[in-house]
Amino acid sequence: MAQYGKGDYWNERYTREPEPFDWYQRYDGLSVLLKSLVQPSDSILMVGCGNSRLSEDMYSDGYKNITNMDISHVVIFSMQEKCKDFPGMSWKVMDVTAMNEFPGGSFDAVVDKGTLDALLCGEGSSANSERMCLEVSRVLKSGGRFVCVTYGEPSTRLHFLDKSRFSWSLEVYTLEKPKLGTSTPHPPSKPVLLEPTAYHDATDEVHYIYVATKQ
């Protein structure tokens, strides 16, 4: 089993594959939903940022207060150098299950694109996903949003995300997967809010976006 929750795995992977890579969706596909949830003045935490272009694209679109964190020091040092001319953007080596450097209520929004999925594919998946969600909830301000982009349909993700101890309410959206050979659908599709009655209508043609609002 790949050690997706281990820094050594990602250090080796980012050393071997340094080119930028975006899991699931790029910003142009997510922008409609993100703009409806996150204000340009908000303090944003990008967990498991990797070498995605998401933070750079959001910065170019007016989001200037972005903290990026990843368990891999290789990718953080690389991105820190790449984005050294982006004032207001910071980079930290950190484990998403133990974000002790951040006081409670530090961020208006937390964005995850693939980190929860990576934890769920590794050893200790249930315990690690719970620690991640508890930490995300802790660092969110009241009314803040956790935006989690995943391939996992509700029947495989709500068990991990929908717990009273996280002190948030959940909505589930679907977003059409980018067409083969393109970064986004043509034309870009709008996110669709799923009613709970449709949670079991799974399809592999979409990504799922779980939006948690901190109480």
C-alpha cells in the first residue's frame, strides 16, 4: 500500500515528478463555486497544496491572503521559490492532522483538493481522516467554509465528513469532470447542489465537492 499519509512518499514523488499537477479540477473549473463561498479578503488555508496551480490562479484572481501547507518539504521549498514574488502568500511544511502552528479560528476558508482522498488511501485512514477534519474545524472561524474536492461519492465520504463533533453543516455539490485533453469542461459547467435524496445516485462523470460551514 502506498504511504499517502507519509512525508517520505511525497518527497520522493515530488523529486521524481516536479512538474505542476492539479488533482481533479483546476481553478477555472472551480471558480464559480469558490467565488460564491470565499471572499477575496478572506484568509485562506490550502491544505495538501502540492505543486497545484490553484493558489497561483486564485491569487491572480484577487485572493491575496493564502497560506499553503503540505507534508512534503520538497514541494514546499520548490513552491516557495516559485512564488517568492507573491506578497501575502505563505508556505509551510505541516501535517494536516496536526496543524499546531495555527491558533483556533485562524481562517475564513480551508480548501482541500485530494488530501482527504490521499489519507483515505493510506494506513490508518479512518483515524487520520478524523484528525484532519477535527483540525480543519478547529482552525476555521465561525461561519468559515471547508471546501473539499474529491472523487468520492456521498456514500463513501459522508461517513468521514458528517459528524457532529466537527461542528459544521454540510452541502454536497457535483461538478462535471474536465473533458479528456482539456483543463475544464467546454463550456465550463456550473456546480450542482445535490439534494440528500440524490446522494445515492452515483456517477463517475462528476467530481464531488463537500462544503462544510463551521457553526
